[in-house]
Amino acid sequence: MDVAVYGHLIRAIAAESSPETVERLFGELLTPSERCDIALRWKLLRRLVEGCSHRAIAQELGISPCKITRGSRILKDPTSVCRAILETTDE
């Protein structure tokens, strides 16, 4: 991975305050499958924050326990940005 290019992309996204523009950017950069993968990962994290069991999440989303464990580890980190966002947003 080209760290400089990745950093430039992150700064560009962070500087953009319009959700519509970020959505268009993702639409241009990512395939429909990649966008679905990101949405599925976010849904998994949301379900974990809501307190759903690993088994219920696996059945609902049709994903492996390994993916759920990874998500759980992310949320257990007290410095997790995902956790902070999910705990402060309504959706």
C-alpha cells in the first residue's frame, strides 16, 4: 500500500463535509460489491453495539463468526472510533 496516497485520500475525505459528496466519491471509487461489504461491516458493528448476540448476528447477516469476533474486538478497544461514532449516532 502506498501510505502517502492513502493518507492523501483520508485527508481529502475528512475535509469534505457534505455527505452527498462523500457518497458520490465512494460510488466512484468503490464497486457495488465493495460498498455492500462496507455497509455489512457497519451493520455488524451496529448490531453488536445494540447488544445482539453473536449467534443472532450470524444468522441475520449470514456471516461467519470470525467476522463477528473481529467486530467485537474493534468495539472492545476503548479508543475505537467506530464505537464512539456508533454510540453517539441515531440510526
